[in-house]
Amino acid sequence: MKVSLLFRILSVILIAALAVISFFVFRLSNLFLFLGVEVLTVFTILYLLFFHRRIVKPLQIIGDGMDLLKEQDFSSRLRLIGQPEADRIIQVFNKMMDYLKDERLHVREQNHFLDLLVNASPLGVLILSFDGRILSVNNAALAILGVKTPAEGMGKKPEEIDHPLMKGLMQLEPYQSEAIRLGNANIYKCTHARFIDRGFPHSFYLIELLTEEVVKAERKAYEQVIRMIAHEVNNTTAGITSTLDTLEQMLTEKDIQEALKAAIERCYRMNRFIANYADVVRIPEPEATGVSLNELLVSCKRFMEHICRNRRIEIVMALSEQSPVVEIDPVLFEQVIVNIIKNAAESIESDGYIYIFTTSSPTGLEIADTGKGISKETASRLFSPFFSTKPNGQGLGLIFIREVLLKHGCTFSLTTGADGLTRFTIRFTFKE
């Protein structure tokens, strides 16, 4: 456009100059000189037209093509102008525009397919921009992180999202995978990777929920171990106790009898010790019935009050006005509540409080204590088989709780908050 405008201005100036010269020549009354000037003017105009067609118009066409590229308008095409050299350039340009249009369409189709694939994936996908802010998050990641809509997370730093998994994600090095276990017994396989987009590196995270697979594998492993140990121990102790009973009846010396009784009692204790492990394997399927959650908690409080009173621990209840009615196995669930209160009392040791809350919307309960809390190292190993922080603990309490709650379809978590309270939260997600 600039070249065309400049050509027009110069053409006007040149023609105007020739017109002035013709006027002065005409005033001199020199016919031959006047005719010569007129012929020169005609030739100048013809040359300007030829120059415009051969030089200026192709340059203008090229300029129009550059404008189309700048605006990324790949659907428009340039028209041929009848000049072989210029038309060759125009044909190459039009082919290039066809290629760019097909590539853009192909990229859009690929991006649309990838968006559908990412959103339908059971893996949580979290994509960050080059400055470390959330650029994209799929439905699985929204559900895992407890975010209701993508808009709530867009543009935020990952650490601004209030979820315990985010801290573990941010500690992953690029191209590193790690299993992260949270205080709600959930286990996630998290992977940190990178890709390049428009010359800038972007981080993305893959989050895979492994809880069900890991729990099944753990359960299968410890069931086999417990059955094998129980079989061997029970067979061995049965033979030993039988022999010791016979010896006790045969021998009359008091010291020897006392020693034999102690050995027999030790065998029985060993049997009871192994039976505790075997009970975890033999948890029955729940026989659900409608139960008032408040009444169940009041009953558990009465049962545990004596133990807590001896430790100077007060149980404070703040139950919802309308007691939620839940479909649970009251015997199994009572054991769960008693175990949680017992653990809370042992964490406090003495002089403290245990708070029990219930809610009707959503239906759930929470047992909080003022104990010493859960460290980061301990939090990553909660609900692991045979793990215990107690000197003589067997690591079965939380496993029993986990198995019963999973059989009831509950979600749960065990965490220590910023206020210092350790909370065991249970939510009833099944249909009441």
C-alpha cells in the first residue's frame, strides 16, 4: 500500500510537471517543440502504466499477502495478475496458505482430541504455565483436589490450593514419580514432567489414585502372612501346652509347677497375640441397619468415660440437633468409634480434651483431641499394615478402622490442623 501510494504521488508530480512545461512551450508558439513535449507526456503516461503493472502491482499483491499472514487469515487467496513471474510467486503463496490452513485445522483437531482425552482420563492432569500458574486442570484432578469448577483453580499457584496433596506434588523434581500416602488412607502415584510450548517450558503433573489397588495388595499380603504365622504358632503352642499340662500333673514340686504354669500362660498369651492379627483378616461383612448416629456416639462415650476419667481427660460432645440416621453395622461401627477414642486418649496421655461432633449436611462425624499430634513422617505411614507409634503396638487399630469404614463406603481422614487439634473425620457417602 505504501509503494502504491508513493507511485501515485510521483506520477501526479511528473504529469503535473509535464503539463507546466507544455503550457510554457505553447506560450512560446513553437509547434514542433509543443508536439514533442506532448508526445513525451504520452510516452511518460504509458511508461508509468507499464511500470505500475510490472513493478508496483506485484509489490502491492505481495504486501496484501503479508497482511493476510500477519492477520493469520489462511482462508483468503491472492488473484493472478497475468504476469508469469508474479503469478508464480502468487501460486506458491496460495499453496503455502492451503498448507497452513490444513495444518491449523489438523492442530485444532488434535488439540480438541487431546482435550477430550485429558478430560475423560481417570488420571488427574494438572498443567502449569511457564510462570508456574495453573493453566489447565481436568475433571479427575478437580475431584481429587476437591475443587468444584476449573475457574476456581485457573491462574493460581498450585500451593494456593488448600489440599494436602499439593505440598507433595510441589516437592517432586522434573521427571520424578512418587507414591504419596495421605492421612485419609488414600495413596496417589504422582508424576512431574515437562513439555515445550512456543519456546517456553511448562510443567505438568499426573495424579493416579492407587488406594484400591494398594489396599487389595496389602490385604492379600498380610492375610497370607497372618494365616501362615497363626497356623504355625497355634500348632506349636498346642503341642507345648499339652505337654506342659501333662508334666504339671505328674510333677509335685511346687517350684516346678509354678514354672510350668508360667510357661503355659505364656503360650496362651501368644495365642491371644496371634488371634488379634487373625481378627483383622476375619472382619465380617457389615449387616447394615438404620442407626441413630448421636445415640451410638453417646453409648461409646459412656463406655470410654471411665478410662478417660482416670487420665483426667474430658469428652466434650457437640451433636447436631437432629440426629442423622445412617445405614451401618452398629457392632462394627461401635468398635471403630471406641478405637478412635482410645487412640485419642493414648495420644493425650493425661489432662486434655476429646471433642465429638456430628453433622447432618453432609452426614458425618468428627472426633478431635488435644494430643501431641501427627508428625509429617507419621502422616505418610498412617493406615499402613503393622505400623504403630506405640512401643508395644501391633499396628492393627487403624487397619481395622480402615477396613470397616471402606466396607461401609465411608470417606475419612486423620490429620493435625494448624490449631493443634488432631481430627478423625468420617463422611457417609452411601445412600441413606
